[in-house]
Amino acid sequence: MSDYILAVDVGGSRLRLILSNKKAEIIDDKIIDFKEGMTVKEANEKSIEGAKELFDTNKLKASDFMGVTMGSAGVPDLENMVLTNSPNVPKSMNGLIGAVPALGKAFGWKKMYICNDCSAAAECAKRF
């Protein structure tokens, strides 16, 4: 049964992988620091390595997860997999959305969700 979600927080200088349950409780996390000039491919590889470490530490496997999600400043263009006008994505990545598509592919997850901070705020306002 899929009881976990892997959330990704992409910042200008680091990437945070957050292991969460269905109640959105944080169980564990891993921070990956970006190096100057790091490419999307390198960031993707580091995110996959970090996810594997989280799995091992918490005795989980990919099939225990519903999928992967990300919130980041900038408007997500899912067709082209870029974040437009984002101050968070390092310039060396040219706005490309790293981590989420790579993690989905690496672990066979079909469910991926990306939203910007404005979308998340609007959703929260609608719910509460």
C-alpha cells in the first residue's frame, strides 16, 4: 500500500527531499546543497541518491510511495518541464524543473504534482 509522499523543495542553493505520510506529517528529510554551475543532470542524480538514502534509513521501498510533489516559486510549465520567472531555480539550470521528473522515472512513479507558491496559497485559502 502506498502510504508515503516524497516532497521536493527546490531553492537557489539547495534541494530538500521531504518524506511525508498521508497526513502531511514530516517523517524525515534530506538536504542536498547545490554547487556553483551544477547541471540539471547532476542535480537529478543527487536527488535520486538522496531519495535512496531516505528509503534505506526509513526501511521503505519505491512502491511504498504514492508519488512525488514539488512546490516552488515560479510558474510551472509542465509540458516543457520548466519553471518560468522563478528566482529559486539556479541559473545554471536554465529554469528546467529538476528532481521531480527524474525521481518519477527512476522509481516508476506515475503521480507527480508541481505547483507554485501562489497556487498553494490559493488552494489553502479555498480550503480554510
